[in-house]
Amino acid sequence: MKALASLDPLLEHRIRLGVCVLLAKHSELSFARLKAQMQATDGNLGAQLRKLEENGYIQLRRDFVERKPTTWYKLSDDGRKALDTHTAALRALIDSAQGSD
């Protein structure tokens, strides 16, 4: 099935997919905001963000907010393409399952 082959293994993890979806909706989010939205621990979220960054799906910048270090994340162009391909494959799988009666 072509849709299965189009799924992105990197986006099959709940947190990585959720982060990309949130970043597609918002231009940029802080680590703290992503942590709250994903209900993840610092360590788990950090590990998943690192995998996305290493694969070029997200970009980060470091800044200070009220004299506290803050890391901001945004979806890269490659990340947007990967998310679009992955969600299209998911839609195709769902459509095929619904039409298989």
C-alpha cells in the first residue's frame, strides 16, 4: 500500500508529530509552551526535539525573556514538507479503511 510507504518514521512518535503540528499552526513556540501542550517531561520533550532538529525538521533560537534563557522552536521548510506528506498518507490510509466495507 503506497500510503504506508509514505508515512514518515520520524513522525510516527506522538510527541514529534504533535510538536510539528503545533509548530505548523504557530510560527514559533517556546520549550515551556511545547512542554505544556504536549504534557511531556523536560527530558522526553528535549530528546524528541533534538531528533527533529538533527533531521532538519525544526529550527531553534535561544533568547532571554525577563532575564531567563528561553529556547524557541519553529518548523523548517523541510519539516513542513515532511508533515504535509505524512498527514496526506494518514488521510489516504483513513480513506481506504473507510471505503473497504
